[in-house]
Amino acid sequence: MGERRYFGTDGIRGRANTHPMTAEVALRVGLAAGRMFMSSDDRRHLVVIGKDTRLSGYMIEPALVAGFSAAGMDVRTFGPLPTPGVAMMTRSMRADIGVMISASHNSYLDNGIKLFGPDGYKLSDAVELKIESMMDQALDADLAPPDALGRVKRIDDAQARYVEIAKASFPKGLSLQGLRIAVDCANGAAYKVAPTTLYELGAEVCAVGVEPNGLNINAECGSTHPDALAEAVRMYRADIGIALDGDADRVIICDEKGQVVDGDQIMAMVALDWARRGLLKGGGLVATVMSNLGLERRLQAEGLTLERTKVGDRYVMERMREKGFNLGGEQSGHIILHDYATTGDGLMSALQVLAVLVESGRPMSELAKQFDKVPQRLENVRYSAGKPLESEAVKAAIAEAEARLAGVGRLLVRPSGTEKLIRVMAEGDDEALVKSVVSDVAAAVKAAG
């Protein structure tokens, strides 16, 4: 595979108004993707564009619109809408391509561009590389003639449509009546749709992180800062807390005591519930190499499998489609319910947890502990230049660590897809061993980087 210049593990991402997250690159993305997804027939071609609440979205969106319309594609903009909502609307509006402008759980300083194909799935690596090669061609190549430029319209009811789709994923005979739910929308894309959905299903909703100002997305709130949610749960005496991230494709849950429940426990809860109800397909679920060993053991005890993939919800989705699974996700709370969505959906995942809560009649703190976690330690090591993982000293440290963990745990060392970071993770039943292994490997990486 060729060297990626723009696209990372999840679209193009970077510091706003700094290469590659500039208006010029966005214009080139629009032109290149527009040209690529326009077939030779003479029908009108359509792109749909959603975004989160970042200030820089006001710069990126018009540049994309200009690129797509200059290529001859009609454009429909949604305004703030969760990433999964954009994927759904791409399919439901029969669009040729969908675009989400978001840097997910990052701060307002960053932004990103994610692309979806007409089927609502994220584009493959091969298609992204092809778009990259077209982006570097001259800007005036293949521009549409004046009478064939794309037309642009705003779709005002996109949020209402997404609310209806989300509500339809909640089991028909159940209601959220009598439940008090704290929801933290991270001042992001779901700041309207999440509280509305929960309210319309009958819950008493206590919403925080619903006052976006362009700069406060994910700022000390949302799924990456669960303290804000835990505080809201305790303050409002809620039965459960739900925290989404900036583009609402991931979720973290808090129980009624304010204790955080991560994506692994949520996946176990939904998988075991679906298995009981005969809804689980594929005989288990798909998760990444980061998911806790305890999850794997619990599923195995119930006769279910855990398939592991590289980190990134795109890779989870690919494996799910390839092998017929309908549930998968990441420890970070990216959970994919393939019966309802083509990408991670924080709100719909929360609704599945709420369904278990309502049906069981038990408090969330009891349901939250689906398995005992195996001690796991993660250290992120920053580096400034070079490729530390290619250093002989680092390779030797990794080999030694793997030998020490053989049969009692596992080690994972990988570069971040979005930053100059090496992630060192180990887990095993012996916590002291896990700690020592991680610090040894991290020290070798630091010395090399």
C-alpha cells in the first residue's frame, strides 16, 4: 500500500487551519472525491455533509461545498449531526458520498474530514489512497462547465430524522418511563438529538454539555472526561449516566453511584443480552487488540467467541461484515450495532444498555460488572522524529517483555494513527509483572525516540 499523505486511521485529521486541515485541502478533497464518485451517466450526483460544533467547521464546510459543486455534484448540508447520522442519511438520501467534518473526541483545536461511500460505510484504504492521488492534481482538472455546477441546499430536518431512527432501535414494548438519566453531550454533535431521543422515549433527562460555543467541544466533558458525567449523576441522583464524545459515535456509561463503565463491559452486557434473546449473530462479537482479556474469558464461558482486529472501528466493521457478526466495538466506547448502523453509534449503544436496565429491573451498578477485568496498563510515549519501533534496542525490549508474559498475559506495542505517540499496553493476572513490562518497554521507546 502506498504512503498516506493526508488520510490517517480515521479520515483526514489535524490542527485546524494548519496543513492538512486547511480550506485549500478541504477544497481539494471535494474536487477529488467529487470527480471520483461521479459516474459517466448524466444523472445528478449528490453528496451530503454533516459536522460537529467546532468553530473551524465554518471554514471547512464551505470549502468542501465549493469543491464538490465545482466538480458538478449537488450538495446537501445538515449542520450539527452525529457521525452515525451522516452515515445513515448518506444511505437514506441515496447520496453518492457522505462527509462528516469532525475530529471526534479531540479538542476544538483539531478538525477532521471522514468520508462515507453510498452504502454508508467508511471508505476503504484503497479508495482513500486513490482520492489522495487525485488531490495532488491541478485544481482546474475536470471542472464542471458553468451550466453543470452542483446546487447546494440545507436539509433542516436531518436531526429530527436521526431521532426517529435512533428511537426505532429501542425495543418496541419498552419505555424509559420512571428513569432519570444524566446525559453529557460533550458540547458536540448530539447536543440536541440525544436529550430529545431520551425524552421522547419517556425518560426524565438531566442534560449537561449541551451549550456549544465552537470552542468547548470535549472540554472537560464528554466520554473522554467522565468525571463531569459522574458529578452530574450524583448531583441529579440519576439512575444512569450516558456520556457521548464530540461526534457522538462513542459512549461511556456511569452507574447510579457515578462509577464509570467502559466499552468492554457495555459490549459484554449487550452481547449476553442479545445472545439470550436470540439476536446475536456470528456466535460472538468483534473487538480490537485493546479489549480486556476478562471480556474474552467471560464470552468463552458462555460459549461465545471474541474476534480481535487492529485498533480502529473501521477494522472492526470490516471483520463484522466479512464474518457476519452484528455486534462489535472498542474499549473506548465505539460500539457498532450492525442491525441498526454502519458505524459506531453512542446514542443507540446507550439505548441497548437502557433496554437491559429496564428489563432486568436491577440497578446499573449490578449490571455494570459483567466480568472481572484483568490488570491492564497503557503508557503513551511521545517521540519527535524517526521510527522508534525500528530500533534494535526497542525490538529487543519487546522480545524480552513477550517472553516474560508468555502464557500469562499479552503485550501490545503500536504507533498512534493520529499523533506522534507509541502506545505500550500489557495485561495479565500478575499486576506487578504487567507494570514492570510496560515501564521497561516504554523506557526503551523513550531512549530511541
